[in-house]
Amino acid sequence: MTKIAITVSSLLLAGAVLAGCNTVRGVGADVERGGSAIQDAANDASN
């Protein structure tokens, strides 16, 4: 019984970690787009 509980818990944890990777990747893309927008605005203001 304990081995089954450990196996199920490990699989659930692995699924949560993999789902988190996609979330972090999405946040990174959003931050990159935000940085590009700020850089573009700064370049426009300096010209």
C-alpha cells in the first residue's frame, strides 16, 4: 500500500512540475515582449 501511495504521489508531483514549466515559459515570453515594448518606446523618444 505504501509503495502505491508513493508512486501515485510521485506521478502527481511530476505532472505538476511539467505543467509549471509551461507556465514559466509563458511568463518569460510575456516579460520579453514587455521589455521590447519599453525599448521601442525609449528608442522612439530619443529620436
